[in-house]
Amino acid sequence: FPFRLFPLREHGMNFRAKPLTCQEIEAFKKSHKVMERFVHAYELMLRFYGIILVNKKTGELKRAENWSERFENLNRFSHNNLRITRILKCLGEMGYEHYQVQLVKFFLRETLVEETLPNVKRSALDYFLFTVRSRRKRRGLVYYAWQHFKPRSGFVWGPLDKLEEYR
């Protein structure tokens, strides 16, 4: 049957690929070999996007040597944003929420601070941010985005009064 590299509990673009069940997710999580392969697949996709997983324990990321060329691809082809959203959701399903946070923060930094991925900015703010399962960590990322968004008055991803009070 059709298989997905980053399976989810929801239907994707491939109508023949069936969604994962909670039992399948739990079985995957219990298999050291499956989880090792999952992280390896994540690393392969990151490299395709010009990113390196620096620390498997923390999920820390950095630009790969070929980042400029790969970021050009990310800026040119928006279908990559759908794949990145899928990867982020799957990281959450598989228990890698800390990887989610690091990947979202990486894209926020590259879009809002470094301004290397202007065509990814909307997806980072509209979709990537909201895949993060931890409400506390998601709030921290929204605050980070608000701090770096220009002009701040155009920031619509969180309530202004709460952002100004955030600690």
C-alpha cells in the first residue's frame, strides 16, 4: 500500500495513503529501530532544505554549507511549505516536540531576522507556528515572531496586550 515518509493521523494529498492510527503511532514509538529511521529521514529532509541537525538530543539546527542554493529552492517552490508543515506535524505525533520547536524557530529566524526566506514567511507564521503542540512553547515562538516582525503593528498572530505582557 502507498506509504508516507512522514505519516499523520489525517489524510494528505495522496488519497490512497491511509492515515495512521493511534495504535500504529504507539507501536512506532516503542520500536528503537523505527524511531532511529524516523530521525534519519528527518535529517535527510533537513539536508535537502539546506539545514543540519546539530544535536539529536536538543533538536538544535544550523544552516548547511549549501544553504544558499537550497534556500533559493525553498523560496521558489511553495509546495515545500506543505511538506515542511507535514514534517512538523509528524514530529509532534512521534514525540519529537522539541524538534518541532527548533525547526519552527529556525524558520522564524531565517524569515524574520535573517530575511533569507521571504517566500516562506507566511507559511512559517500561518502554519509552522501552529503545529507546535506545547501551548507554552508555542506562545514563546509567537512572542519571538512578534519581537522580530516588521512592522509590529501588522502582527496578527497573537493578541497585542498579551504579547506586551509576556514573560
